[in-house]
Amino acid sequence: MKHKILLLFAAFLLLVENSNAQELMGLSQIKQDVKSRRVSSHDRTGGNNDRFENIPDGQKRTLFDVKGAGIINHIWITIAPGPDHLNRNDIILRMYWDGNDYPSVESPIGPFFGQGWNESYNYASLPLAAGPVDGSGLVSYFSMPFAKGARIEIENQTGRNIEAFYYFVDYVEMPSLPKNTGRFHAWYNKELTEAPAEGENEWAALGPQGNNTSGKDNYLIADIKGKGHFVGVNYYVHSPTPMWYGEGDDMIFIDGATQPTINGTGTEDYFNTAWCPKDVYAHPYYGYARVNNDVGWLGRTHVYRFHISDPVYFDKSLRFTIEHGHNNVLTLDLASVAYWYQSEAARIPAIPNKEARKFLPFIGPVEMHKWRNEWRKSKGNGAQLWGN
């Protein structure tokens, strides 16, 4: 048995090595009729003022507006002031493909690039990253094709000026796209989930647990109509309880299925981890970019997974959901950005508005002490009440 396991592991390493070798080999292939181009915020006078300055609240700026066919292969952005003063949840990023007047990408710029809440931290994955200093360099390597032009814009909804916005968008122009080239999509969602009337009965702490086979009341990561493949998600969890938030299963419904086509075994399992992790961890395909350092699992966690070698394929539709606690028993402040490709540039649902995007305050020792005080009063204020 040990010999077989070693052989299988060796075969896996060989596959990975061959895949990397093929990707590197592709760099040696000389392309025909392909030219590299860049659109950036560089100072047109030749000076060093390489940025958009003082973008007022409520205004939009076009970052990229190119006609014809091409593929965006790299985006870099940095913004001032920092997210503690300028909320990245309220700078909206939109991308329009092939002359459409509706976006196929719409998300707050922070969550899109792996920066949650009003925070800034280093984040590293294969398609997206937020680099030093402290996550201030926002980077995408997603391939973003277009056949009849592309436009990228931002909108300032922060309530104050964006003092400085630096960027460049690298792309290749070509006579036409290869056959069967999909269009990149991304969609942001956010929800304060609801616990049932009988309470937040996770880990059967309050009594027998119920069952969820249909996915009713699951949190929605993506609801897609058309043909394509799902390629990943950034998932942001703010938990007001120290109870583990991740018993919820992923449930994926493909091509109109009424029961899950793909059913998971737990939130951390979908994200390729195990046993309720609290470790910062970075793999090209998955990881925990931000973890809570509070009691239990109280507080904020950012986890991600990208389906680079295992896309989720669909012909007509895909509805990607996940439970908020087993059987949806927890109140959680959840947000996510889903990423996928479709055969055509499609209209995505509207994203939550500024009021709905507001993040919730931390629960801390003072709140816990006040709750304990109410419990003590309910028990007659005994001098040696302990808490069990």
C-alpha cells in the first residue's frame, strides 16, 4: 500500500511538473499578429505626476477604453489615502465588454482584489494579489478577452475625495480572438444572514440539529445564466459569535437542477483546509489571507479558492450557494466576489448598494462582559456565579 501511495504521489508531482513545463514552453512560442499595449495613469507631460488626482465623491473615471479585439492580461492599481481613511468597499469597479452598455464585472475594488472591510493586508494567489506595502498594490492576472472593445471604469462612492489613483492595464491587441474564447465576469454580493427563531444552534449547542437538503436560505455566491465555467471566489466572513462559522456546506446547482449537483462537507473543506483553521496561509489556488485573532472564531476572516485546474462547468446555468452554519443557523456578515467565464458577455445582477455594504462593528470584551452581566442578573446576581 505504501508503495502504491508513493507511486501515486510521484505521478502527481510529474503531472504538476509537466503542466508548469508546458506553461513555460508556451513562453517560447512566437505569436503572429499580436502586439502588447498599455493604458495607464502616466503623466502625459513627461513629469512624475503619474495619477488621477482628487476624484470627487459621486464621480466616475474611465481607466480603459479600447476598440477592436484583444485580451487584458495584467492590471495594477494603488490608491491613496489608505483604507482606514478611504473605504475600498465604496470604490466601485466595473468592466464592459464588446460595446455593451451593461457591466459584466461589478464589485467594490477592495473585495475584488482580495482586501476586505476597511483593512489592508498582503494577499497572494495565482490570479489576484495585494502586494507590499501591506496590500497596497492591487494586482490581477486574470485573462479578460474582448472582441469588439472594452471599457473599465471606477466610481467614487466613499463620501470623500480619492486623493490619488495610480494604475495600468496591460493587454494584447489582435485581429480577432481565438475560437471559443469566453468573457470574464465577476460579481459582488453581501448579506447579513438570518438565524432561525429557535436560535443559533451550531454544534447542537442548544439541542438537536435540523437538516438541509435543498439549499433553501443558503448564502448566494453566484447565480449565472448561460454557458461557461466558474473559476473562483473571495469569501469574507465576519462572525459575531465565537462559535465556529464554517459547518456550512457548499451546494452547487448546475443547469437548473433543483437538488445540489455538487454537495460539499463543510466551508473549510470547500476551501481545501481542515479542522476550523485560524492560520494565515497562501497557496496559488486557495488560502486564508486574513484570520481573526479574537476568542474562538469571533471576528473577521477572508478565505479564497480558485478553480484553476478544476473549473466548474455548466451549459445553461450555475447557482453557487453555501450554508451559513449547518442548516443555516448562524447570523453572519458575509460578502463574496465570484469569478467566472461565459461564452458571451452577460448582464450580471445589481450589487448591494452603499448602505447594504456597510460593515458591522467588532464584538469585543466589553460587549461580552455586558452580556455576562445580563446573565448574572437573570440568575439573581449570585456572588459566585461562574457561567456554566
